[in-house]
Amino acid sequence: MMTRNKAEKAERLAAEVRRQFGAEAMTRFLRTLPAFRIETDTHDRFRQLLDRLDRVEDGSTRLRRQ
């Protein structure tokens, strides 16, 4: 069980991490790393899947249960 002080510290840490990841400087830094670089030569099938994912996230298509 977390004490009140530990819970407050955890909440402050979480807020600080969210703040830093949302910063423009962090975005610029991450874009320089190979793992976060946007590829320009994506295969058609993969691009179709990404487009489908975008539509689902935007709510423009309905998910069907199988």
C-alpha cells in the first residue's frame, strides 16, 4: 500500500514525464533517432494498413465483431 507521500510523488513524476514528452524539443530530438524516423518508401500493403488504422482511430469506420 502506498503512503500518501509516495502517491503524491508518483503523481508528480507522472505529470513531469507527460509534460516533457509533450515538449517540442523532445519531438525534435526523437525525430533524429532512427527508430522514430518516418520512412518514405513504405510498401503499399503496409501503407494500406496504416491508412485503415487512421480511419479507425478517427472513427470514420466501424469495427465489426468476428
